[in-house]
Amino acid sequence: MTQRYLILADGSAYPGKAFGSLATTTGELVANSTMNGYQEIISNQIYHNQIIVFTQSSIGNTGLDQNAYESVLPSAKGVIVREYENLATDHFKRISLDRYLKQHRIPGIYDVDTREIRHRLQKYGNMMASIVDVADDHAFDQLHATVLTNQQVAQVATPKPYPNPDEGDNVVVVDFGLKSGILRELSRRNCNVTVVPWNSTSEMILDLDPDGIVLSTGPGAPSNLPESVLKMITEIQSQAPLFAIGLGHELFALANQAKVSKLRVEHHGANHPIREIITNEIFFSGQEQGYAVDPKSIDHAKLFITHVDLVNGTVQGLRHRDFPAFSVQFSPDGAPGPKDSVDLFDDFMEIMERRRDENGSRY
Amino acid sequence: MMGKIILDKMAMQRALTRITYEIVEKNKGVEDLVLIGIKTRGIFLANRIADRLQQLENVTIPVGELDITNYRDDIEHDSMSIDVKMSNNKIDFSIEGKRVILVDDVLYTGRTVRAALSAVMDLGRPKSINLAVLVDRGHRELPIRADFVGKNIPSSQKEKIKVYVSEIDDKDAVELIK
């Protein structure tokens, strides 16, 4: 096995053995502590330009499932694992993690103490890293000189609208780099979905006569997106029920004058209990977040805080006081992670149903 | 008699949560808000909404209990005996100028709500009265509609809708019995 290195911006280097692609890459280093679901994690566009460190000790041991991808073209920059298993357990025994990573030019390294890296991140905060063949001065110089794009959403979101037809509620999904789980949950509820680009105007969206609108998850900082996106949100939130997730939640908060800041250490895992304030119920969910809404910045005359993370106190959900518009930071579709909160999609359906009853348009 | 569960515990909780948010949305806050539950199960549902408002806004919304037995148009009684009418109510606050949310489990013919409206109006002059119901099953006989609905359940008049609340029943559920 080829020896390769994960090198970190703080000067440390971790030797390991190569799997997947042999590409040399640079990205932001994030640790994910979820026990299962490496396929969903690696294919989630939220990891655009990021190198994923798995603290779960054995990765690759369930192969890849045809029905569990979260995007078509994954854009993570690397996969770091403790122990790697090259199994293919899909129906035809075709796709293993190694093959998948090679297909998508994503390098992997195994035999690395990933939990040590997790501790390092906790201690020193988020940092950049590279996967390289030789850990010499030149490689570190390259790492320090690399500037990652701030146009992540434009890189992974659809440039053109496309339909996902069905016969139920007419839902417009604004794509900021969505994970397929959102579309799956809407399909399960027979929604007639149109996915539109992240830079769609409110006029384009409302012209589709939506029963409801979803703002999707996506990679990077919400502040990287232009002011026009926030304007679009303020214009649609009063016109149709709105459900915003992940990056969509951060943008919904910004559009309503709250502030969003980067977490010192990104949180990726399904290990934080979340409290729903109104019922005082506690549940778990998959969380992949680099940013969080600042609770002090929230105008309580405009927004309710609906959910909080009980470990770090971060805002996990918001709801507008005047409109049926709500948002969550976590992934209610699971994929991976618990599906405790998947009924938020049912809430969304019921809000759309109530709207229709009131308007009397279909009864 | 076959019972089919239309709303389970989770769905019931969700419906009450959504109704709570909608009440705040529609009333632009919780100022002057009072909840009045109609006899047995409406009272428990009103209390659950009050609990949610307490969690959400950190305010204690008064909850009254209304017994409309003596206002029903299908029971003969001496309509002059006001004392008897009030006997089973527990409304220890003034409704003068308040935004009243009437809460009941099932909206059907509308006759219960009509009776509740008369009973409330006898107590004073509220600023407004809204109606919140867990289930709207249709078949109205009076021009009455709900402002907040947990679930519309189009039903046949031959069917029965049974609401269970864990406070007095063994579970939280709504069943359709054919």
C-alpha cells in the first residue's frame, strides 16, 4: 500500500496508507463522529472542499447502497479513517468505497489515529489540511498558500430548474447544494417538486405558484451569498409556507436580521441532544454545521427560537412570528443519523394543507 | 366496530404545537389571550396549548373550563335559571375585552360551539372569540367554522370520531370508528 500523508496547517503530519484516488488535495479539515452512514456523509455537498475525518473506527464495511447517495457528484476533498474495509455489499457486489472514491477523484488515507485528530481540532479550532505524497516543506508551503473558493454554493447547486414530478402539493426547493434526503422526504409525501437554482428571484419562485417553499442545505458560509438571496427570502416568506434547513436556516435567520457566526470547531455528528422548546421534548438528529445563528442577535418580535442544542447551546430552530415560516439547523431527514425529527416534513405538509383549506382553492 | 387510528400520539402533539404557533401568529402575540376549554376533552387540550405558550413565551395564559350542557338546544331546560347555567363552569377571570380562544376536541354539527358562544357571551363582552379544534369532521348544521384546526377528517355521518387524551384515557389518539 502506498504511504501518503495528511498534513495540517498547524505543521503536524499524519502518515497513513492510501485508498481511493491518489489525487493531491487541500480542504478544510472536519471531524464527523456519526457511527454509521459514511456513504451519506461523503456524498453530502455540505462537505464541498472539506476533508472528512471519521472518528468511527471502521469505515467501508457496509459497501455502498444504490439508494443512499446524497448527491450525484460528491465534492469532498478527502476521507481519513482509522480502519478501512473494501467491501461491496450492494445487490450486484459492484461498488466498494475504494471504487467510489476513485470514480470521484477523492483521496482516502487509513491507519490514521482519527480520534487524535479530532482532539487536535477541538483544541486548536478549525484548520486547513492537505492529502499529499510527501510531507515536506514544499507541501506545507502549498497548503499555506491555498485559498479555497468562497463560491461553494454556485459550484454544487443546480444552474437550471428541474422537476421531480408527482401529484401532491406543489413545492419549490431552492437548491443551495441540497442533499437528496430532502427530495426523498418530499417524494414520500407525494410532493410535486421543482428544484430551482440558488440565485432564483422571488418572482421566478412565486410564478411557479408554490403551495410551499423549501430552502435547502448547502456548503460554506451564508455570508458568501449575495444580498439578493436574503431579499428573495424576505419576499417569499410572507407568500407561502417556508421550511428552511441547514444553510437555508442560516440564510432565513440573516434575512430576518439575525447574525450568524462560524463555530470555533465545526460540529458533525448525531450525538447532541436537541430540545424542542414548545414541548420540552428532547431528540437527536444528524447535525453537520460549521456556522450557528447567534441567539443574542435574534429579534424576538420577529422570530421564535424553537430548538436548542443542549451541549453547546446553539440555536437549532427558528420560526417567524407572523408567517408559517420555520427553519432548522440540523438534518430532519436523517441520512445519516436519527430520524427523530423527520416529522418536521409532516408539519410542513400540514401547514400547506391548512393554507389551502383557508384559501379554499381545492375544496 | 372497527377503530382506525387517524392521529397517533405524535401527530396529536404536532397538531397542538402547530395550533399554538398559529394562535400567536394570528393574534400577533399573546396579549389579552385567554383559553376556554369546552367540557371534558377540550379542557385538557386547552391546558396543553397553555403549557406550550408558557414554554414558548414564558407567559401564563388563563385557562377556563366551560360546561355547555345547559345551553344545548337538544336538551329541554328552563332557560331563565342563569345560576344553574353557570354552575359547572370554572372561569375565574374576566373575559371583558379579552381575545378568547375556545378549544374543543371535535367540530361536527357546530351546535356545541354555538352553545359555547352563548355561554361565553353571557359572561361578558370579549374583544374576539376564535375557535380551535383538534379535529374537524364536517357535516355542519350551523354557519360555524374553526380558526385553528389540527386535522380535517372528512367522515361519513355513520362513522364516529373518538378522541383519547392521556389525562383521562389510557392514550393520546384520534380514532375513526366505522
